[in-house]
Amino acid sequence: MKILSGKSVFSGIAIGRISVLQQEDFSVKRIKIQDTQKEIKRVSQAKEKAVSQLGKLYEKALREVGESGAAIFEVHQMMLNDEDYLDSIRNIIQTEKVNAEYAVAATEDNFAAMFEQMDDEYMRARAADIKDISNRLIRILCGSDEENMETSEPVIVVAEDLSPSETVQMDKSKVLAFVTRKGSSNSHTAILARTMNIPALINVEYEADMNGKMAVADGKKGCLIVDPDEETIKKYRNLQAQEIKKREMLKELKGKATETKSGHKINLYANIGNPSDVAAVLANDAEGIGLFRSEFIYLEKKDYPTEEEQFQAYKTVVQNMAGKKVIIRTLDIGADKQIGYFHMDREENPAMGCRAIRVCLDRPEIFRTQLRALFRASVYGNLSIMYPMIISLEEVKKIREIVESVKQELTEEGIPFRKDMEQGIMIETPAAVMISDLLAKEVDFFSIGTNDLTQYTLAIDRQNEKLDNLYDPHHEAVLRMIRMVIENAHKEGIWAGICGELGADTDMTESLVEMGIDELSVSSSMILPVRKIIREMK
Ligand code: PEP
Ligand code: MG
């Protein structure tokens, strides 16, 4: 038995086998070879294997997300069989007398550069696909067998670090816990663990040979126990049973109002990233959705989601919530949420760079597509929109102009939409806090994003694991800002809520309610614990 300490970013207990995610660095070396035919044969075998892997992925995606989500794997199969692509690889092997891996990497660079220079946006986006198929070939040539990573039983996922796009592609029903060596408590992977209500640990110094071993992930103490003895497993099974019992007791609060003893009511909503999260929202009796991180729809795709795809996703959520409020945040990419097909420039300081509303205002065609889908979905229920990372009145004005022109377009096309849809902004920057008195005159509500507000107020990159102990949403500066935002909202008669992680911090619930917060939006698993505290307040 070995106990590895780490830092808990979400509580809970998981007992199961470890699956160490292979995230090897496949940096390709150029090696001179004699037998070119042998290398060409290796490419051809790797290609066959890649095509077969993609066939399986296509079937899986077809079952799980339907034809539109699965189609990309068919496209990749076609690209792998493209004679120009294969000729280029064979040619490099023969003329330069180099290894197959190098020839694939060189072809990848050439083809990707060619696509990236094309005028047509669709063709430019194909560069990301070339990279994808080439990396798959290189992985196979390097002996990494992706199929072995597929397990039938749920596992404790152990990895160096996890990007939002990696976590989003995982089969959630197969994950018992997340354990990483790197990462910070405020990363989106940590947020995802909270949404999934599974334990998550960071800063764990695991070893690759732990793959397949039994383990306990203790999200309370913040440790991973590898090869636990019988007694330890028994102890943790008991703790698990107690947790389940506690959760069962909380279920009594379902259907009850979220109000203090004196009748002060708070709107208690849930945060989601995907239409499939609505099941947990309803199971935990949330009163609405206070933050739908719409960028996860983009992260799951290999290309820009179409208006129709987005419309279907938003409509599904709104319809399933049956009249309860659904606040959808417009695309918030950049910083840690990078998407290949957006071809964003590399930045020195991405957290302070081109992200969220800045991307949307810079590329209005992408923004307009999303707005059209949102307005079209508005007639199916109680939908509101909110805009992330606002710093100025000018941004709000520009958003309004684009929104008005989208509405005009829909009217001319005879497409129905709700004309009076509520539109709010996220307060995530000190700038927005300081002008919240002015912003409150222009929008319908404020939702405070304490994750970013803490980052920008304290000048601490929320992704920087070394500064994790200084990242403090309870800092007096952050709390004063929250108070100021609430006061300025109320002066103009609009409501203010919190959708950052602080809203789910049960040590803070009483203070936030006392400050006058109108709404809290938390991960589904935290709805009932927060309701319990509010109902116990005077
Ligand atoms: C926040 O910043 O608090 C927030 C809710 O947005 P995200 O965590 O997605 O950046
Ligand atoms: Mg944010």
C-alpha cells in the first residue's frame, strides 16, 4: 500500500482501478534509414490501423452524439486514404531516406501550412484535421495503442494534466475520479469534476507503472492510496456509505423553497457545460440554470458548430427546463480553453489576451451565428443571454448593435424570437466592478464570475499551480467588490448573482446572502447543500 499526497479540488471518495492516461510526448526524430520499403510498409499498416480506430470512434460517436457529431471521424478516414497525402509521405521516405514518423510529421507540416494559407474559411479549418490524422498515425507508429486505453469498467483517471478539450471528450460514465500531477484548483477540469460530482486531486506525484492498480482517491484528505489493503478498502467503503446516506438526507430538501426562516428568497440555479448535464440539474432540483458555458459545445467539435447544431442544443436545454430560467453565456474561449480550428495566435499572456467577448467582437460572424441560434431557441422557454469578460460600456454598446442587427435579420426572415429576452453581463474584471453603477443602467442583470474576478483582482493566474495557495476568493478585496456590485445593481433595480465557484462555497453562503445576493449558480451537486444552509438562516 502506498499513500500519495496531493491537493483536493473536489471532495468525495472513489474506489477503483487506476487508468494512467498516456499523454506521451511524441516528438519525432529524423532518423536515416536504409530499408525504405520497410518504412513504407509501416506507414501502410499504421494507416490501416488508424482507419479501423476511426471506424470504431465513428460508431461510438453515432450512438452517443448522433450523425452530426460522428461525421468528423468519417472525414478523417477519407483524409487518411487520400493519395496525395500518402504519396507525400512515401516520397519523403524514398527521397530523403528517413523514418516513417519523420515523413508523416513533415507531410503534416507541409499540408497544414498549405491549408492554413487558403482563403476559404472551411478549407483553413482542415489544417487542424491534417494535424489530427497525422498525430494519430505517429502515435500508432510509436507503438501507442489507443484501443488498450478503452476500458469497460469505470476508472480513476490519472494524468499529467488535463485540458478542457481532453476532459470533454471522455466518456463520463467511465470516470470515478480525476487525479493529476499538474493543474490548479480553479482550472476548468476542476470545475468539471464538481459538475460531475466526483473527487478530484491535483499535485499527485504518481508513477506510470500504477496503471491498472487498485486505488482509493480520497477527495476529503487529498490523497491517493495505491494498492490499499483490505482494512483500508473496508474503511473507505464505510465512509462512502456514510456520504451516500448524507446525500439521501439532503434529498428531503427537494421541492422545498430556497429561503431563509424569515422568508428571504434566493434563486438557486445550476452551472452546466452541456445539454446532457440537465439530468443532474433536474435530479438536484435546481430552480434554473444560471450559467451554461456554451463554449463546451465548440470544444467538443472539430469545426465551428453550425447555427442549426447550436440551436438544437440550446432548444433542448430550454425545453427540458420547462419554463425555468436558463442563462446561456456566449462563447468564452481563449486562455485555457483553446480550440484548434479557431487558429488563434499564440500569446505571451493568454489570460489577459484575446478571450471571451473580445474574440466575439473581433470575429462578429462567429458571434452572429451563436446569437441567431440563441434568439431562435428563445421561443421554447425562459432563456436569457449573458456576455463574459466585459470591461467597458463600449463593449456593451457594440454587443447591442450586433444583437439589434441579428434581431432585424430574423424579423426580415420571418423567424420567431422573444423580443424582450433578458440580457446580462458577467462581472469578472475589476474594471467592470468599478463601473458597475454605469453598466447597471445598460443591462438586465449582473452575474459575478468570481473565478476570473479573483484572478484579475489579485493578479494571480488561476491556472498557475505554484500560486494556488495565494489564489483566495475570500480576499477582502474580492468581497468588497462583490458588495459594491450588488449595491450598484440594486440601485438601478436589477438583480445580481454569482456563478463563479465562490457561490458554491458553503462557508460563504451566509455572508453572501447577508450582502444581498439575489442568485447563486452552483454545480448541480451543490444545490441541496447550499439550500440547506439558506433554509437554516434566520
Ligand atoms: C468565472 O470566471 O467565475 C466564471 C464563472 O467563468 P469561467 O469559470 O468559465 O471562466
Ligand atoms: Mg470566467
